Amino acid sequence: MNRSVTAPGLITIDRLWAAETQVDRATRAVVLMAAGTALLWISAKIQIPFWPVPATLQTLMVVLIGAFYGSRLGFATIIAYLAEGLAGLPVFVGTPEKGLGLAYMVGPTGGFLLGFAVAAFLIGLAVERGWGKSLLSTLAAMIIANVAIHAFGLTWLGTLVGPQKAILFGLTPFLLSDAVKIMIATGVTYAASRATAK
């Protein structure tokens, strides 16, 4: 795919931080991955009072990283974040209290963690293909990314507690906060697209 097709989607990174050489691109990737994993770590630790359960900013950060970084760098950043968690760093929600490393990652939230990587790739791919250029297509991309997170998360959780309990405890309480985060992510991504279009 040529540059003229993909350029409109690579909103923030290619337009705000141009990298012409291989060394520049490698340096940018390392810096952005480090920043992205740090933001994911912080977002996992911030709890916002919400009804019916408190919400974190983690899924919001996942889709924004995918939208701003693009499919490949967004996916790689989430994988790096998961690798940090696998190595035993307390980067996830509820760590270290709820465990660390592999033991945590195969627990109830393991599927959601895998869904993060898929969601970042999907939203990045969508934005690269121009979905961030209109408000409606940006919203559609955000919904698809969030569906991917829940699909992986609920599938794994369902194997542990059964499908009904997975939906009751892993989906229903989060629907409202997810809707709010989707709207925020849509607005931020679309605004960034418009602001960097010239």
C-alpha cells in the first residue's frame, strides 16, 4: 500500500513526529513503546468512581494507543506491556495484590489482556485505512475494538466461571463506563485527525 493511502490514518505519529531514516524510525518506536507501556501501567492503577462499579482508564488507553500509533506499533506496544506483566512487574489492575506474572495472566482477566493486543491492532488498521477521517467511522472503529476486547475476555472468563457468570460479572457492570470511554476515544481520535490534517 502506498504512502498516499496510509498517510491519512497515521494521525499523530507520522504527522507530528516524522521519521525519515531507519534509525529515526527505530528510535521513535522505542521511545513511543516505552511511553505507551508507561501510560498503560498508570491507566491500570487509576480508578474512577462510576456506577455500578469503579472504572479504570486502561481500555481507553489501549484504543488510543492503537489509533495514534497505527496497527503495528500499537500492537507491539501492547505486547511489550504484556511482556512486562509476564516478567512480574505490577503493571496490571490489582497487582501485586492479586498476583503477578503468568499466574495473574491466566486468571480471570487473561482474555481481556489478550484482547487489548487485538483491539490495538484493529483500531490501528482501521485508522490507517482512513476510518479516523469521519466521526461516524471513528466511532465504528472504536466499537469494533471494544467488542474484540470483550470477545476475548468473556470467552476466557467463561471457561473459568461459565458463560452466564462471565456476562453478569465481566460485561454488564462495565457497559456504561465502556460507552463513555468509547465516546471519549472517538472524540480525541477524530479531533487529532482534524488537527493534523493540514
